[in-house]
Amino acid sequence: MAKKFEELRKRMSPERRARNAKETRRLIEEMPLHQLRVARDLTQQQMAELLEINQSEVSRIEKRTDMYLSTLASYVRAMGGELELRAVFPQGESIRITQLVALNAPEEAR
């Protein structure tokens, strides 16, 4: 007989529940473009309309492993977000790279 997840979760150690919660947060914080689009409840066709390109180009963008930051910034901006670029160092230091700010600025503000 199948067991409910909540029953299984109650039997997990606190350490295991903490590891699971940490991994869940990581998965939410890190996702490919197509999953981000789906999470924002957008179809490729809707993204194409927002970006003023065709749907096949949206598909190509989502499959790329290497692209211009301006393309990525436009994609994120079309979803209503802002792209930030950070350098993260082993000591825990995180520095925002500000050249990207110009990519995110509307055309008339550049």
C-alpha cells in the first residue's frame, strides 16, 4: 500500500529533513531557462510575442549553453525580471558586476 509523503517525512531524522529542505531551495534557486519560463506560467509562444521573435527562436535560446548576456537579459526582462551578474569567491564574498546594468536599462535610458 502506498504511503503518504507526510507520513514518510515524519519518520525522517531532523538532519535528513534539513538536507532535503536545503536541496529543495537549491533546485528552486537554480533552474534552466525553459523551467524558469514554465515556472512563470509562460509558453514559448507568449515569450516569442514578448520578445518580438518567433517561437522557434525562443526554443533555440532555451537550448543554448552559450549566449550573449544581452540576449539573456532581454529574455529575463521579458518575464518581468532583472538579470544580475555576480562574481562569487571561495571566501563567501559576492560582488555584483555592474556592466550588466547598462544591458538591463531601457533603450532610452542608455
